[in-house]
Amino acid sequence: MKVLPGVVALLALSAPAELSAQQKAAMPDMDMSEARSAAPYHPGLGELMTAYVQPRHIKLGLAGAAGNWPLAAYELGELRETFDDVGKLVPKHGSLMIAPAIASTVKLPMAALDKAIRAKEAAAFKGAYGQLTDACNACHKSAEHPMIIIKVPDAPGNAFPDQEFQPK
């Protein structure tokens, strides 16, 4: 069945109104605008690292281990973007300037990963990925969080059970 773009746009525009109407019908005495916080959300460094950086690190490692070079290249690009975002959202953590700390620790390993991915070289990827992982741990130490130890993923079947890492 082919769906016209205009129909998709119409459905997208009407969905919030329908959901709001359903919520009011289900909760007649509650104004949903009062149920939402007006306060802006500013995630901390820990939230950003756990929610965004760590999954990208894992997926990069799993894709490279599977020899899925297009996915590894994509995840490396996403990890770079995420690190850039983290540096902008959290400029300083304690006395540590985040963007320079990230750049000084992960720039070289990420360049080596890029080279290994482009060459489709598994051994070089494994070495560069180990260097990236070590760089993450060095940054954690300099941020006074040495108890946060990142490692090469060792359970690829469990880390992201809803994604295929083997190349097709």
C-alpha cells in the first residue's frame, strides 16, 4: 500500500490533538498542561555519557568486531558528534574543561579508528578501539571518577539484542 506524503503530514499534525483529546477524556478533571514541567531539562555529564556516549562506543565496537565497516563508520561519526555535543552542553566538570579533555584524549584513537575502518583492517580496528577505550578511562581518572571503567564489549549478543551487527 502506497501512502501519499500529504496523508502522512496530515496524520502527523492530527495525532497530537487526538492524543490530547484521549488524555482529557481519560482524565476529565486534569489539565495536561499542568502535568508537564515548564523547567528546562539540563542533563549532567553522567547522564550524557551513559545515555549517549556509552551506547555509541559499544555499537562502534560491536560493528567493528563483526567487520561491518559501513556501520562502524556510521557509529564513529555519531560518536564524534556526541562528544562534540557533550563538550558544548557541559563546558566544565569540577575543574576539568570538558571539550579540551575529550579532544586531548580521544582525537588520536578516533583518527586511528577512522583509518582502520576505511582500510577494513580488523587488527588495526581492534588496536585503535582498545586505545579509544583506554582514553575514555584516562579521561575518567582526570575527572576524578576512576571507578568508571569502560571496557571492550564482551557480550555482543546481549548489548543491543534488537540490532543486527553482522554485515549483509
